[in-house]
Amino acid sequence: MRFALVNPAWSFEGSIYFGCREPHLPLELNYSKALLEAAGHDAEIIDGQLEGLSSEEIFERVQRFAPDFTVITTAPSYLFWRCAPPEIRIPIELSNLLRPVRGKLVVIGPHGSTTPRPVLRKLDADYVVLGECEEVLPFLAGDPDSIPSVAFRRGDDIVVRGPNRASDMKKLPSLRWSDTVVSRHHHHHHRFDAEPTGPGAEMEASRGCPYHCTFCAKDNFRNNYRKRPVAVVLDELDALIRQGIEYVYFIDEIFLPDMQLLSGLAERKIKIGVQTRIDLWSEDAIRALSKAGCVSIEAGVESITEAGRAYLDKKCKMSTDELSDRLIFAKGLVPFVQANLLAMTEDDVDGVEAWRHRLDSAGVWANKPVPLFPYPGSPEYTRTWGPPDDFAWERAHEAYLNGFNSFSDIQEQRPQQLVELEAISHAR
């Protein structure tokens, strides 16, 4: 069987999307390609964003490949499955365009993992994968009754066959990228210490998180914490280094201290960036992280009060002063350290500004608190409305727009309603 693995040519006009808008390596598609080929199938990645393709050029590539299955993702990168654009306007437009040449359409991503029925209908898909996609796709070439973790039509009904898949990270291979793909990847995600002099890349050392903070939409994908074997991670990194990359961003849900991995990174000439919780790093571990080449830490603090962190179920064992001291200590060893903040009613506005000023005086950047989007699949959504139904994304989006007058610096300041955005795609 032939599988076209497609990342759309993304655009975000009118969206509240606050993830990075630069292209990133499509890790989930490359894992899938490797597993499909190992099972005897042909697979081709067609990356509209990284390759700078128009939708028409994507159509031509898919038509030439003549797939039995076309796989479309509803999030620009695995890095942002947790905070994808709520609307699926671009995937809808692309699925409509590809209809004559796509074969059977398979949708992957956070939207279908949480609300499979409306995604199946909106994209007129044959299958929606529930959860992580890599190990599910090879089953599509076999007996339909044996396919796990999918939603599909059976007559007038929609069958949802769970549970959501969690990939075995020990079985996912060391990835390889073509020189052409690597040379196109100019972006160094979340790096601010220096201008790039060579390509960047993204990798995973682990997937999932042992915590269940209320704001994090990971219940239906990238949930339970799983580590990749260190030898596999370093083998993948060595291949990238040979191709000239100078910086790797680990997209791990939470990059935890692993002295074997940090030691291996320290032996290589590479710069890295991570996202983590600073309360999980001792001073010795931060020293090891610095020696491993870390130049960027994005640390989730979310609230400056213990009451705010308790509401978010952070299970943080440090006080705010202790968090501040640990961030400042990290800044003494790592060029860029960021503390992420959410807009919390438990936090006094003046207190937040005073805390931000203290950190800024020590060189640590803390963002202005951003509104919390109640992503379907997050505990915050469930706490407010109950389990997600077929209108979960519309409900969350409408509540978000009605609840705030301003948004983060990289969001559209006049975002459109989700139903308006998706209506545009149906009208074209």
C-alpha cells in the first residue's frame, strides 16, 4: 500500500493560535514513515509548511504519488498538539482539494483524538486516529475489523474504537532526515542567545508527562510519561550533527533530568533548548544541563501564588521565592531562561508585575500572563463543562473570546469565531 503523509501549508489568519508559526520537523510523520516502510508499504512525506508548497503543489505531489491512503494532520507540529489552532480550517480546505486523488483519507492530530465524530464529518474522512498515530497507521492496510484506536463510518453510524493509542517509545526508531529537509530548517525554536549559523532541528527524548495540570490538553495523546532509549536519541542526534545542525530543541512534554542523556549531550558539540518545570531541577542538575549545551529553558510556572498553582493542580513543592531563586540560578548558567505565566484570578496584578520586574532585573524573562484556553481534552475543560462532546471546540473557543478583551502578543487581536473560520473553508 502507498501512504502520502501530508502536513498542510499552514496559515493562521483570524486564529487565536499562539504556538510558533515557523516550520518544524514533522517527527510524527517520519516515525510513521519508518514503521510503514518496515511493514512493507511505500510512504512519502509531503510537508507543505517546511517545503513552502502551495495547496496546489501539494495536490500535484499527492496526485503523482497516487496513494491508497492520504494522512493529514490537524496540528502544524507534534510540538503543538497540546495547543493547536482550535479551528481545522486548513485541513478541511486541503482535504476538499485532494478529494479526487487522496485515496482513503486518514486524519491524525489532537482534534480527532478528543472529538473524533465532528472531525470525521468535517473532513469527510475515512478514518480518524485516536491518540498517537505511528503504530496505528500500518494496521490500516489490513482487516478493517482489526484496526485499533480509530473512528470510522459504518453505514449511517460512526464507530469509535478505543482506547486512544499511546506509542511504545522504545520501539520508535532513530529518525533520519534528508539533507534537503535539514538544509531547509533554518529556524531554531525558542532560541534567543545568538543568530543561527547552521540548521536547527527538533527531537524527542521522551513523550508524555507524569503530571496532570488542569490547563494541559494531553489526556488523549502524549499522556503517560515514556522515555526513548538514550542510545537511540544520541544516534539520531549524531546523524543530525553530521548534517550540520547546530541546535536541537527537545519537544518533550517535560524535559526531566536524565544524567545519562545529559552526559551524552555534553560529549557532543551541540546547543539545545528544552521546556520543563524548574522545581524538578536541583542546582547540580542545572549545572549538568548547562554542560550539555543548553542555551534556552522555557519553564512552566503559570502562577505566582501557591493558591493559583494549587488550582492548576501543579503539585509544586516549592514556594514562589524558591522558584524565583531557582530560575535566577539557572540564568547564571543558561543564556536564556523564561518563566511562563497564565492569567489567574488568584494572582494580584501588581504582585505579578513586581515579580516579573524582580526576575527581569536578574535576566530572567517572564511573560505577561496569557489567558488560559480551555482545550477540549484538558482537565480545565472537563471541570467546566464535563467530558468533551461534538461541539467541544466551538464551546471552548466561544467562551475564550467572550472571557477576554486582549490576548498574547503573537495572537490575532481580533480573532474570528471558530465557526466563522471553518465556514470559510467550506465556502471555498
